[in-house]
Amino acid sequence: MSAALPLLAAEEFHTPGLGLFDWPPLVEGASWFNKPALFALIAALVVIVFCYAAFSRPKLVPRGVQNVGELAYEFVREQCARPFLGKDSDRWMPLIFSLFLFVWIANLFGSVIFVQFPVMSRIGYPAVLAIGIWALTTYLGMKHQGVVGYFKHMMFPPGLPGWIYTLVAPIELLSTFILRHVTHAVRLFATMMAGHLIIALFSEVGWHFLFVQLTPLGAPLGVLGVVMTILLTAFELFIQALQAYVFAMLTAMFINGALHPEH
């Protein structure tokens, strides 16, 4: 026992890295089915069960789950859908509301004990959602504006001198047709990834300097790590909800741009 103590005291501190986001498969032969995939499925199931419990048998005076569901629905409708979609908001609320709940719950897993991994910190999940929104808005734009009209409104905003369209048209095409959907995914992914790394760093500092290598000089650093972990986890709860709100709001904005020319 005494021989092991110097080894513990001399153990070096290693900062958490990108290895935090690598998970082995849970089932042999199914390399895709790992911990993030499992909790993505659980998040989808939670959304389905919650919406069924809240809205399948609505009562005149809402109680319990229905009351929570209606409050959440009203928030998404008033803050995400109506500012952009107006009278079209009710038609698209099932999609926007489901996206908000799914992204929020998938993010929230990053702060759930024994899970502690935000699903959206793996780029594949927000990318699939963003690609789906891109395909939907492209289809809606071509359907409501025509193929020519869709790209015309996108690339040639009115009121500019003719010669400047040689510069504006390719920029607008790249920005509207591709880049805004890329940033739709990357914004969510990068925020969740960075938050998870920062919290992991401070929690590792607290664990290492209080339990692995406890010294008079390291103990205050360990205490700081614990305090910062608690504070950043509380802040991350806000960021998780905020990113779900932003993702749903941008979805509504993109749908509106497809239904009605932005220029």
C-alpha cells in the first residue's frame, strides 16, 4: 500500500480530449449503435411519449402533463414559429415543436447523471437534422416559387445595379443554398461539444487534485475545479435549452423563406 502512494502522487494530470466523443458499439456487429445512438433513440421516444400523454386526450381545463405540454407548445409557437411564419405557423408547428423537444432533450442528456453526454455533440446528429431541413425547404421553395423563381429570388435581390449581380448572385447562392444550412448544424454541434469539453476539464481538475494527487498546493485548485464544474453545469442547462430554441427558430425562418421570397 505504501509503495503505491508515491505512484499516485506522481501521476500526471491529463486534460480531456476528443476521446470523450468516441464510443464503442453496444452490440457486436452494429458499429453504429453506440451510447450516443442509444440516447438519440431514447430522446425520440421521450418526445413521442410526452406528446401522446399531453395531447392525445386533451381536456378543457389542462392538468399535469397536458398543462406542461401546452405551456411548451405555446412558447415554441409564440417565440419560434409566429415571428417568421405568421398565419402559416400552426401548419408547421408539429415539425418545429418536435424538433425543439428532440434537440433540447438530446442536449439535456449532457447534464443527466450517469449519462452526461450531449447527443448533439456528435456532428452526425445535427447534420442529419439540418440536411432534412435543407431538403424540405428546397422542395417547398421549388413548389411554391417554381424552380426558376426559387433560384431567381435567391440569387438576384431586386434594386441592385445590373453589373453587381456578377458578384452578388454566386455569394447569395452559396450563402442561402448551402452555408446557412451548414451553420445550422455546426452551431449546435460546436456549442454542445465545447460545453462538454469545458465541463469535463474542470471536473477532471477537481477529481485529480482532490482525490488522485492531493497536495497542499493542489487542493485549492481541486476545489476551484469542483466549484467551476457546478457553475458551468448550471450555465450549460441554459445553453442546452437556448440551442434548441435557436435551432427551432432558424427552422421556422428557413421554411418561411421557402414559402415566401425573402427579397
